[in-house]
Amino acid sequence: MEAIQVFDRPASQAFYSVAGRLLFIESRNFELSDLIVDLFAGWQLTPVSLPAKSPDIRISFSCSETPQIIPRNLNRFEIAEGGKCYTDGACLYLELSGAVVRLENGSPVSVKVSFTERPRLGDALCGRAASFAVCAALRRYGLFDLHSAGVIEPESGKAVLIIGPSGSGKSTLALQLAQAGWSYLSDDELLLSLRDGAVEVRGFRKFFAISEAGAQLKHCFEPEVVLGLKRTDQAFPGCLLFIRLNGESRSELRRLTQPKTMMRLLTACP
């Protein structure tokens, strides 16, 4: 009997589904694989054990001291919260401090995430790179991410999208409304798509991250599990609420025109 050692076998492989799309996730590092599994457990992705079709998206995670080589003849632009993006339309690179994400159009859409060193538990870089990899791939299928909380108005059943920068109170307001009897989609990130000519919205992150007074770290929990609050899978939006802290003792509401609304949406999620 001849023994053959395979060196490039992935440490882990898993399938997930979201909005009718099938994702195939693999990692070639056991420690990194554990981080990715924990990260995906906090998102509204459904594990699939025996998929009946080929994946729409294939994402590979790896660690390498030698970063991916990015061609320098590509169009380049800066992205929010730091980082550089390079693209020629068919292929896209995202260069972060400590990671490179490479996306290539095809069937399936192929994404490779390479870290220069293995992220530690709680490292924001891991979540940021993985979130970009998943969301950028989903955009190829008409699913667009929005940095926003989402709650459901009980009487109309329509979603209210709460949009604002980090620290503006999206999570706190969403939790207060959920405790008042509203169901919720997410406190921070949503996926938008078209359904029968109308925009449909679904939650992307399961847990809420709430800043508590005097605490340096946010308190993370799932309202459905911890507090027994009602989570909704998807809904149709009926209102966009842009919020910011104004330093005043009272809140103020102003109606926005459609052009101003679009400008704020582009600013919130370019």
C-alpha cells in the first residue's frame, strides 16, 4: 500500500445559505477556521449540511507572511474607515492593514482572503475582512449591504431602517423599540434586494452590540435568545430614519427630500 500525504487539504469546509444563495467557505488553518466559524455564527447565515446545488460563492481564508500581489495598473480608490480598493471591473482587491481580499467574477464568484498573520480572538480585522468578502460577493447577485439597524412597525408591518454612523445610537434605539413590542431585523447591518419590483430588507448580524455607560467594550447579546424579543427574517421598508447625536436635550425630526435621502444613503454606505 502506498501512502500519500496531501499538504494543501483545507482544515475546514462548510456551506451556508442566505437569501437563496449558497456559500462555500474553506480555511487552510485550524486556528483561523475556529475564528471564522465563531464569526459566521453571529451572522444570519443558515448552515447547510448536504447542498443540492453547486455554490454561488466560494470564499477561502488563509494565513501567509507573503501577501497577495496586487497589480498596480488597476483603478484605485479609498474606502471608508481606511483601506484601498483596486479593480478593473472583473477583479477586485481590497488592501487592509494586515489582510488582502481578492474577488474574481465567475461561476461561482471566487473570493480569497489572506492574512499576513493569524488574527487573534476579538480582532476587528478578521470580522472586517470576512464581512467585506461575503458582502462584496453577494453584490454580484443583487444583494447589497447597508450599515443600518432595522425594526418592524407593529401596525403596518413595514420596516423602519435606522441609519447613522457608529456611536450614533442605532443599536440602543432598535433595542428600545424591540422592548416596546416591535420586532427587529438587525441592529447594525442589513441586506437589501429587489423582490417583485420592491425593495426587500433582511437582517445580516444576529447579535446587538450596546455601549454601556463607563464601559470600554460593547455588550454583545442576541435579543431573541437573551430577552425573548421577536426577530423577523425579512420585510419591506416603509421609512428611512437618519440619526445623529446633536448634543441637545430634545430630539428633532425633519422630513428629507428624495435627493437629500439619496445623498445620505451614499454617504452612509458608498
